[in-house]
Amino acid sequence: PVERPAGAFYLWPAVPDGDGEAFAARLHARQNVAVLPGRYLGRDAGAGNPGAGRVRLSLVPEPAACREAALRIREFVERG
């Protein structure tokens, strides 16, 4: 699940297994796509870390590179 941002160039999707660190490491190893565990960018604030269980995707590269990364991520998630 991911919400479309109103005006940012980052996406914060939830990861299937809830472990952003493990997801990011496996994604990089298998698909050569780098994302950042969301937990690294948040802090515990009463209700827990808002980035836990998510990763941050940066949409800074050219659109073609973002599309290619999105296809690789989808393939990775679908394969499990």
C-alpha cells in the first residue's frame, strides 16, 4: 500500500513482511534497486516509528529509470 503524495518526490510504501531493512537488503541483492528503510528516517514518537514497516522510494532519477525500478520492484514483490 502507498499513498500518492500531494507534492513530493518520495513514496513510502508498506513492505509485505513489515521489515523494511530486510526488504531493502533483499531488493538490492536480487534486483539491484536501492531503497531506504523507512525506520531510518523516522523516530519513535509515542505511537512508534512512523517509518517502520515501510521503505522510502526516491523519484529523483529520469522517468525511464523510475519506471524500470518500479518494474523490478513489482517483479521482486510478486516473486516473494
